[in-house]
Amino acid sequence: MKAKFAFALLFTCALCFSLVACSAAAEGQDPTTASSTEAGMDETAASSDETPAASAEAPTAAGEIVIATADACALFSEEQVEAAFGKDAIEVNAQSEVIGAECEYVFDAETDTQLRVTFYEGDAARQYFAALVAASAESCDAFFEAMFDIAFGQGGDSGEDLQGTPLSDLYRQYLAALEPCMYAVSEDRPEVGTNVVSSEVIFLNWSSNLAVLGDDQVVEITYQEPVTAEAEAEFNTALDRDSFYAVAQPYRDSVLAAYTEMLVGLLQEAVAE
């Protein structure tokens, strides 16, 4: 999942979202291309009563994944990213901040369609996630306000001494904090790596995420794109959290899970080199 959101847009949309999210934590704004949604929904209709392949049988555990590079833009080449998603990256942007480093592969700047590789590191990242988790314990409104107030890269201050706390634990707490306030579903992926977790999020856009967890570093890989008008119309029929999750689940199974598998392929290719 993604820890970095478009904060200005988030602040505007959170006011509308809270009418549903904080009454039962639902949400109705998200992203995917029309072609991928139509194909995915056709697939879902054909197998609506089947268990998704990823959970049909217990996966065989792989070993722990170790990210060797310290350069977020060196994990994948531009050619690998373009081949994985079948589209050209018009920009590749690198930045280094207090809580780590990030690389963005931008496919469409206007729609904010991109692949993002984020390296969260050290005590600043610990404080960042802990501050968001603490806000979520108060309310969804407080959580959204914290996400807006804590600018990406500037970290946050939870007021706790977190030096002995594994960053992986705080990241998992952050993923759990998302679930009451937006559509967010996470699962361990032992068949990819014993320290790998995937998540699909629907909030302002589609977001498929893969994270490699460590005590002092979390590497998060996120693909996002806009929601279609068709999907958004369905999401807007949801009046509470449970109904939103029910409407969103087929999109997760058919669309977002497919993007997650693309991220898995990219990661496996990178660590095999």
C-alpha cells in the first residue's frame, strides 16, 4: 500500500469520504483503465463462485527477500517497468527525503498513473508510521488529517521511543489502520518471500502494493491509476463500510490482484539478477 498519497487531493476528498467512512468506514473513489476493468470484470463474472487462485491452496514458502541496492531507481530498470505494464514511462523521478528515498515511473502525469518504489528507512520512518497509526486509533477524520499534515518525507512525531521497534511491525500496523477508513485488503505472500506482504487499496485511485519488510527498512512497490466512471458509480451506491467492501471485492479480485501479480513478477525478476 501505499504510504504516500496525493495529500492536497486527499484533504479535499476526506471531507466527503468521512460521511461514509466514519459512519462505518466506506469509500467510493478509485482508479483503473476501462480496458483492464472490463476484462477483469468479465473474468470475475465467469468465476464469481470460485476462490481466487492466490488463496485456493496453501503456497509454498520462499526464503526471505533481501534488497541489495540502496537506490530506489536501481531496483528496476525503465525497460523492465515498461515491459511489465505494457506502456511507456514518460518520466522517471527520484527523490530523497527524511524517511527514505523514492522513485516514480510516470505513465500519465495528468491522471497520476504511475509505478512508485519507496524505501522507508530508520527512526524517521518509524515515527512517520507510528504517528499515522496513533491518529487512526482516534478516528478516520484524525487519520486523514494526519496524512495531510504529515508531508511525505518529513516524517512525524508519535511521541514514542521507537528505536527498538522493527519498522516491519509498524508498517503492518499502518496497513491495519487503513482498513476501517478505506477499502484495504492485505495478505502475506510467503510464496514470494517470507517477508513480503501485498495489499490492494481503493481510495482516490486503484492502488496495488507489494512490500518487502525488514527491521530497519521497508521497500514498498506501488502501482496506481484512476478509477473508471463505471466502477466509481458502483462505489457510490455503497452506504457503509460493509457494502463498500462488498462492491469493491470483485474489482480487487479481477483488476487489482492482476496488477499485484505484475509487481510480484517485477520483484522476482529484480532479486533473481
